[in-house]
Amino acid sequence: MKIEFRKAILPDEIEALYEFDHIAFASFPADLFEAKDWAQYESYWMIVDGRTVGRSVAVVMELKL
């Protein structure tokens, strides 16, 4: 089994991220992101044996001192 994470290409894949999110988390509407939200996050596709099975989101925040 080969597992890899590929960085999502933004803005080209925002619609795909949105659609995947709404399928995977349909039972948890409070956890859904809107399409416009995806531009704010560093997102990755989880790919197993060449098949997209998930996505991961990293919220990147800048700390100003």
C-alpha cells in the first residue's frame, strides 16, 4: 500500500476540495467549509494506491510579536 499527501493546487482545486468535504462530512454540517474558505488554508489530498481517499487541512497563522 502506497500512501502519499499531495498539496492541493489553489485556486484550481477549490471546487474539488469543497465537493469532497461536503460528501465526506455531510453528517457533520458544522464541520463543513465554504468554497471561499479553502483559499485561506494549506490543503493536501491523501492518496492511497493512486486513489484520492481524503484531504487534510493545515491552518497557517502568522504570529506577530
